[in-house]
Amino acid sequence: MNHDPFQWGRPSNETYGAYNHQIANAGVPDNTTHASLDAFPKMHTQQPIITGTSVIASKFNNGIIMAADNVGSYGSLLRFSNIERLIKVGSETVVGLSGDVSDMQQIERILDELETSEEVYDNDGGDYLRAANVHEYLSRVMYNRRSKMNPLWNSIIVGGFYRDRTPFLKYVDLVGVTYSSSTIATGFGSHLAIPLLRNLIPEDKDYVKVDEQQITKVVEDSMRVLFYRDARSGDKYSQVIIKLDEEGKVVFEFTKEVKVENQSWRFAKDIRGYGSSQQ
């Protein structure tokens, strides 16, 4: 290591050779050739920078519910408080994303292009974009990027309805792994929220016994627990409920700026590391 005050922290030239300053000032001029690009430094995502934490979702007897807070974290700094991580796609599908926010924005652009091509230009009045189509498309996108060793650093939950109007809820991650369940969560929610959701829906088939009011209450409790125990979460979140009305039509309810209510921090006095309880 070079300990010169003006060069401190850089590897020594004797060990690693002189630093190539052209890398720091790299650009792509108009006369660039493929041969010169081979020497250009790789710029694949190595780790997330600005991140969003948990997304939680569940089926109920008449639809699905999904929630995610609005915090964007830069390491342990809660840098942004207005990041919307639930995306409406088409008329009856919602996509919730956790992980890198810049990659989330790229996925949002991809979904916007998909919606434009399928719903606007390629729709002759027949079938339209459903949750199953969106999930299958995203699973191929994520696996394709993973195969190029340049993944989109996100975990994704897709919710909506099947063609036969039964609730749809599936997951896909940055390497293209997919699964379906009646209760799904990403991030810390997979540890803290899933037990609460599975108290209400212990098996996949049991979601038909749960109504909207019951599942909404559990989601509120889950977001409160996540705010208590996940240092990257916030006290405001967005919530989407997609359900069928009495006539069988899809109702899409998107509620923003939902506040975590009924907070009580009395439990903290018994937890080592909170407040004055350091020993």
C-alpha cells in the first residue's frame, strides 16, 4: 500500500504496476472500433448501490394484496423517502421490486415498452396482458441477464389474476429462479413477515378462507414489524389490492403514503443494543 499522504490508499506501483489513468477518463469516441472496446473496462453491476428493502404479498379469497415501503437506502443511510416500488402493468397486474433501484428503473422501462407493444400496438380487441404473461416475460429477462453475468439486481413479485379469475402470485429473482405461493415476501420480509402471513394462511390452499379485511390487517402488522426490526425500512408504504367486484370485474386499488400506525417501542427495553440497554 502506498502511504504517501497524496497517494494514500492506492496499491503500490512496485507491486501492481502503474495505475492507468485513461480508465478514469474513459470515453467512447466516434471512431471507436470493436478491437479497442475489448480493452475497455467492464461495467457490469457488481453490487447494489441504492436499494429498496422488503416487498410483501398475499392472496385472499377475492384477489391479491401487495405492499412495499418508499425508502431508498444508500448503504445504511436512508437516502430517499419517495421511491415507488410497486408498478402497475396493464389493467390488472402489479409488479413489486426490491433490490437495486437503478435496475428497478430499467425493469420499469422494460415493462413500459412491453405494455406499449402488447396493449396498444398489438391488441386487436382480443386477449390482453395478464399477470402470468408479465411474470413469464420477466423470468426470461432475469435469466438472460444472469447468463450474461450482468444481472438485474432485484427480487420481483408479480400479482394479478389467471385467465379463469383465480388469484395469481409468483416470484422471480436476479438469477431467474421462480416459484409461486399464497404468501410471498422479499428481503427481510421473508424472515419477519412470512411467519405472520402464514399464521393466517398456513397452507397454499387456505387463502380461500381469508377475506380482504383479515389479510389487510396482517399486512399492516407486517409492515409495522418490518419498521421496528429492519433498519432499511420506512414508516410510509404503498399498498395495492387487486380484487373482483360483485359483477366479476377487476378492481385495482393503489393506495400511497400509507402510514405505519399504532407504533409502540416498549419492546425495545428488553433487547440488547437498543437505547441504553448496551450490556
